[in-house]
Amino acid sequence: MAIMIGLVDIVAVLIAAVASMVLGAFWYSPAGFGKKWMKLAGISDKNIEKHKGDMWKFYLTTFISAVITAYVIAALLKVTGAQSILEATGVAIFVWLGFVATTTLGSVIWEQRPFELYLLNNSFTVVNYIIVTLILVLWP
């Protein structure tokens, strides 16, 4: 049975948020792109050690962010009427391109962050949004 908040199934949203966290855990791990990301972002092992006790706060904040993202995407899928895999993927890419790819480009232009870091982070985001939308659109 679906637990609805508004027109959005909250169970599907929570599962999509967990999937987002799993993808992020892999993406930014040493097995994924973690070493490259740390180098490009200027994060050292000392930084990680320094904040080890605060990691639960970082993960909690990231999870809350993932829930909000999944909820908003679920609402957009309802508003747009996207019901197929192709339509959902289109919504994910459209949201990423219109709001994330354009906005985060400022970090390259104004903060002089490496373009490669922009690509790494934005690749994660677009893959994440696609996975989230697929979970939401395929959820029974």
C-alpha cells in the first residue's frame, strides 16, 4: 500500500533517496572516483580524519537532501505526467541540464575550480537523477 504525501508515494521517495546514497557512496569511494575527486577538490586524508567524528552529520544532511530531491522529482513526474522510462529519463536530464549543470558551472568560472571536478560531480548528479526517476516511475 502506498503512503502518499500530496500525490507522491513517500515509500518510493525514501527508496530512491537510499539508492542515491548508495550511488554516492560508491561514486565518491576509492573504488569509484573518490581518489580523483579528493585530488580535484583539494581534500586530503588529514581533512577526512579531522572530520571523522562529524561524518554522521554529513551523511544525515546528505540523506535529507536526497529525500528532498527525490520528493521534488516525484512531484515533477506527476505534474509532467511522465510515466515511461523514456519520459522519466527526459525529466531527469531536463532538470539536471536546466538547474544543476548551468548553476554549478559558476564554480568553474568564478571559483576557478577544475573543469574536471565539474564533470565528475555533474556526471554523478545526472546519473543519480536518472536512477531516482527510474525508481519513482517504475515503483508499483
